[in-house]
Amino acid sequence: MVDTILERVQGILNKDLKEINSIEKISHDDFYNNHIKKNTPVKMTNMMSHWKAMELWSLDYFEKIGKDKETYMYKGNIRQNDTNWEFGAFQDYLNEIRSANTDTYLGNMPIAKMFPELLEHVDFSLISNNTIRNSTSLWIGPPGTITGWHTDRLANNILALIEGRKLVLLVNPKESKDHMYPSDKYEPGSRLSDVNMENFDEKKHPNFKNANVMYTIIHPGEMLFIPQTWWHCVYGLDVSISSNNFGFTPIDNFKMKSTELIKRKLHSVGLYSPKNCVCHYIDDNGNRVKR
């Protein structure tokens, strides 16, 4: 699968794909100075050996601890395609994912709300030591999932793989205006692109072909730092379990609690981008429902 995706992406681009820099380990100070301050991505291959998540997390484990849980899941690429959410039993969605013949994605599940005990299983101190607020999420999906092009506008992000593999594409925010075609579709805390990697339209997005796209494959026990405002697109290559952490500096947190909060409140009552968003869906009765 990975070769097919990379060949297809390279076939779109006029420039060669380049691999993201990879290191084995890094100190907290060096990470802050060389990557957070410089807004530079990096893959770290040996920073998770002490995580309980690496020992415990699996589909079987989540089936045991999630017997009475309910959650939202989405189908397909909701950032560039139609928004499609469902709400139901956590275990039912796990069973769909086990079949590996589905586009069901248990994505961006808030660990603190669903499984607060799991916060002790991960260690995102590379970011959290330098922030005042953090949000940790859980992602469980089958092969073939795609999280389409977007940026995390207000937060630095570390994505960590527990099981399976993911292919991540990155583009520098300096290329936003010329190559990335920012979208009008709304996602809280994010900025979306109109560029659709599953159905690339050269007539609509000709300049994307000249973007400098970086890539890496994350394996179990590896983590990727995705700096604030970097465009990224993520493919699930196998049945995968991952966790990520969004970290907010004091300035980011102020923006989140001011301008971003105002946008979210206006959007929730239908006064800001009411119909074209990632966070609401239309139910069977035609009602606008927030996930």
C-alpha cells in the first residue's frame, strides 16, 4: 500500500518527495531549542520504550476497557469530502476495524474523557514541559484511513504510533498561499486545504504540483513532531492505534480562549460557517447535530 500511495503522490508533484529528518533520541532542551522554537518537524524512533501503552494497548485491550463506552466515529476523509459522523457503541466500531474492510475511523477521541486512566500510559513531556495546556487524543483505525490536508493552527503536535504504521505528508506553512489552497470548510483549531489527495484536480489546484512535500512512515514505538501551522496529511497503512498531544503555549492558549472561542460559539449556534464544517453532521431527521 505504501509504495502505491507514494507513487501516486509523486506522480502529482513536479518536485521529488523528501524524507523528514529522523533521529533516535533527543533531550528536552534540544527538542525545545531545535524543533519547537525553530518550528521544525522531526521523527523520533526510540523515545517510547518506557510507555505503558507500548506494553498494553491493542484492540483486545480496548475491547476489555471499553465495554460500556459509546463514542463518535467518522467515515472517509471528512476534511476534503462530505462530513459523515456516526454515534454508537465503542465495541461495535472496534469490530468493524478488526475486519479491516471499512473506512470507519475512531479518530481524535479525547482520552481524558473516555479513558482518563490511559493518560498515565503515555509521555508527551517533550511538549507538555513547555506548554500550559495539553489535549491528548486516541486514534484507532483500519488500513486505508486518511486525514486530509490541514494544519493545527494554535498547537504543536506529537503523533505517536503504538500499533500499525502511518504515512505522513508534510508541507511548510511558508507555502500556504502559493500551493496549499486554504479551504472555507471549518474545523475548530484547524485550517483546511481544498487539495484532495484521493481525487486530485489539477485544473483547480495546479500550483500544488510545485509544493515541496516531505514524508515519513511512522512505525510502532516512533513519534513525529508536527509543528504548529505545518500542513499534514496522514494515511493509515495497517490497523493502527496511535495517540497524539496538542500543546498550547500561553500565547496560543490566549488565542484559543479569545478569538477561537468566539468562532466556536458563533459556529455552534449556526452564525459562523454553519453548513460547511467538520464538527457537525445532518441526522436522519434533517437536524444539524454536533458530534
